[in-house]
Amino acid sequence: QVQLVESGGGLVQAGGSLRLSCAASGSLFSITRMGWYRQAPGKQRESVASIATGGNTVYMDSVKGRFTISRDNGKNTLYLQMNSLKPEDTAVYYCNAGMPRGPTWFDYWGQGTQVTVSS
């Protein structure tokens, strides 16, 4: 089992910054990828950024150059630094940890943290 707890969301004006944190605990040795997803009202959940065990990162096009995903392995914590925030970044942000499980893939999710960007 893996537990993920997000923090750092809040209300910020457009152009501002926030840093999200995700504290991970449990059986982390099998996790091969971690990432951040978001879901805005009436929309599907989408992948914002991910980081693999080897350090490779992937970002959705709309956040490239503005968001940075990183991790502190010693603290078992994942971060998402969000700069130049826009109203369209408003969503619930979820931490994700994924691992292969036999022939399939298994995902763990945090409870989510609200990010609201005012114009």
C-alpha cells in the first residue's frame, strides 16, 4: 500500500506562484513513476506532469515553461512548482504514484488539493 498526502493548494492571483507537495509513505520501492494530475469542474482528469524513477520528466503542453516537477527521495516527497499561474490552471490537483503489477499498471491517488487562480 502507498499513501499520498497533498498540500500547498490555495487561492492566488493570476501571475502568481504556488508549490504543491505530496508526501508519500508505505511500500514505495515498487513505484516507477509519480506525477500530478488535475481536474477542473466538468472536465476530465488530465496529466499535468510526471517524473520517472530515472528522472525523466513529461509535461502537458500548456504548462511547459511554467511548472516544474521535482522530488526529494530522502523525504519521499514530490513537488510541483507552479509559476505564472493562469485562471485556466484552476482545478483540483491530485498526486499520483504508479507501479507495474504483473501484466497491468496500478495507480495510487492522493485526496487532492484545490488550486484557484483569480483573474
